[in-house]
Amino acid sequence: MNDSELIRVVPSARQLALQKMEFYAFVHFTVNTFTDREWGDGTEDPAVFNPTGLNPDQWVDSIREAGMKGLILTCKHHDGFCLWPSRYTEHSVKNSPCGKDVVKETADACRRGGIRFGVYLSPWDRNQPLYGTGKPYDDYFVNQLTELLTGYGDIFSVWFDGACGEGPNGKKQIYDWERYYRVIRELQPGACIHVCGPDIRWCGNEAGKTRPSEWSVVPRRTMDTEKIASLSQQKDDLSFRLRPIRAQDLDLGSREILKNETDLIWYPAEVNTSIRPGWFWHESENSQVKPLDRLIQIYLNSVGGNATFLLNIPPDRRGLFHEKDVERLREFGDFLRNSFRKNLLEEAERISAPDSEEDHGISCLVPEDDQYYFPLSGLPEIRVSWNSPQRITYAVIREHLPLSQRIEQFEIWADRNGSPECLYRGTTVGNKRIVRLENCLTSSVLLRITDARGTPAIEQIAFY
């Protein structure tokens, strides 16, 4: 494919809005919290679900403190227990001592706290006798999906995984994904569908690992990766016309990978991991909350590597985030606020494009929400100069995604003791690239784009 074909692929409005959120929370909460398990089997007595101090406002306060902009609640995990009083099953909060509609309590808390609300609904239901019956189970699943999409206000995310196994009848289900998608598009057209869906893809692991080069433009068949994974638990004769694509592949969108593809889509990555070893709360893990340095590393590599970051925080048996988790979230929020408080570009003496005849003084740039838009042509170089040396820890670059993802290689240079020195060579940029410069002291920095798909469209450059 040539450059014009590659950059013709751009995000939808819903995808762009989700990518701009960058960092948001998963909240895993169900009967597993009380049975000390990760996967329930659907035989749990609803009476075990008894949070004595349920307070989603506390969740939202901690999530906001950490700098996150949304919350996705596990409304129903594989055990089939519903955190809302579903009309279609008795395996729900309506038959628990809690008695509260946890989904509503959480959605309302998100609105009060000014963050967005999303839902996780497992397609595997280990409690439901209809599981494995084809259309009757799909009708059941769609009925529950409809309840969640019509009763709780605006939804920014519907998170599906491909989990598939036997139901209580010993049968397995082949999911009617296309039907699920149609329902979501009709009822919540602004919601992104994640993982087993057409909008946001899984990064390929749950450990917070990232790719050095993350492309949002990938083969359309990448969208079927997780659906095929779920089908592979039911069929052993899957075949592929082209090379197989796995969510774990290190390269999904380079020119070499795309050269024989005929159909491309915009399909950005999401990095998901838990603040603890498990996805649900376990008392034995209270001392195993991820260290601050590890969370920082994941953030810089995910949000700073053209992916979004979905961090799970599981409530304990009180229905609260544990004090250790709250403390870590506060520390992480402090890191973000301290590290990215002031863009040093605002104090620059001059911003210029050395490869052109025009010298863009800072007055030529149009600030909007602390972003600066650069009119560029060709493969640009942009130099930023200050009257006095500045100590720079982070450089941030963003592309203008409505014009696709274009940058393939770039360099950052700085004047060090009167001589130019290359501090960093990178590949993709996309929504955001955060480059750690280890406290570089300099009065001049040069960003050089060395390879791109067409003319680069840089939306923001920032130094902190």
C-alpha cells in the first residue's frame, strides 16, 4: 500500500474521544470478592454478596485523584451474578443482603464526580441454563445488554472479552457478536466496544507490557483476533487465508506487515492490568499493590506509546477501595501533577522550522488547551530555544489523529556544551509519545522527523 492509502484510515469520533481520555479505571467487583476466587462457577449463593460499606463515591474520588477520566464496572463476570436487579435472572443483587443496584450507584457517582461510566458484561455465563443453546441464550444476553445500555445514562465503553466455556448444562455458546454490536450502536452510538469489538483492541497481555512501535492502522482481520480465540475453544479446525494475527504480535502495523493487506482499519490499543496480582480483591494481596515506579513505567509506555491505559482497582468486602490502593493512586496522581504541570514551551524564546525560510515566532502559534499547532510541510525539523538553560525531563509529541497516524521515525537533539547531541531516536507517535530525557539541561532542542507516511501532522509538542 502507498502512503495515501495508509493515511486514508482515520479514527471515528467515538474512537478519538476514547483515545483522548488516555487513562481510565477498571473496577472488578462481584461474588468473587467474598469467595476469595478469581473466577466464580455460577453456583454461588447471592447471600454471600454483602458489602457493608458500599461507597462508589469513594472509588470515583480515588480514580480522579489518580488522574483517570473514566470507570468501567464489571456488571457481570463469568459467574453470571448481576450487579443490577436484572429482570432476566435471580442470580443478582436483588437477592443479596446488599439489595442495592450497584450499577446505578456507580453510574450516579461517576456523574457526580465528573468522570465517564462504562460497563463490562461477560458473554460467558456459568449460571445461566440457556448458555450453549444458540439464539435463546443470545436473546437472554441481549436483554441484559439492553438493560445496561438503557437504564444508566451515557455509556462511554462496553468491554467484552472472549471468555468461553461450558455452562451449567455442559454446553458451549457461539456468540452472535454482530448482533451485540448492532444493539450497542443503536442504544449507545458514542460507546466504544473493546477487545471483542470493532473499536479498541487488547494489547495482548495483562501485565502492562507494551510494544516499542504501536500502530493504530492495522489489518481489518485484526478485529477478529479475540473472537477467533473464543471460537478456538470450540473448534480445532480454524484455518487462515493469510498469516495468522495474534494480539501478542510485536508488529501489527509496519509497512512490511501491511504490504499484502487489502483492507485496513483504525484499531487503537488498550493496555490493561491490575493494581494487584489478581483482578478481584484478596486480603492476601494487601501487601502486593504495584509499586509506584511500576505504575509510572506502565503509564509512560502505554499512554506515552500510543495506547490507552486501563488500570483495575478492586473494591474489598466493605465495598471500598482498600487503603493501600487509595494511597498508591494518590501517589500516582501526585506524580502526574508534578511531572506535567507546566509546559516549558510556553517560556520559549523562539520556535522555528530550520528547514524552511519562515521563522515561526511563538506568537505565530495558536494555543488551545495547552496545545500548539504547527503548520508543517515535508519532513520537518522544529527547534525550540530558551534564553537560559532549561532542565527537561519529558518531551511529549502528539499527532493530529483526524489526519491519521503518519510519523514512522523521529529524533530529539539538544545542544549540550555547545555541541548537538542526539538524545533519543523513536518510531511511532500517534495520540501521544512521551520521551523520558533524564533531566537534560539545555537551551535548545530540535525535533527532527526522519520518516513518515506523507506529510506529518503534529498537533502538540511539549517539554516538562
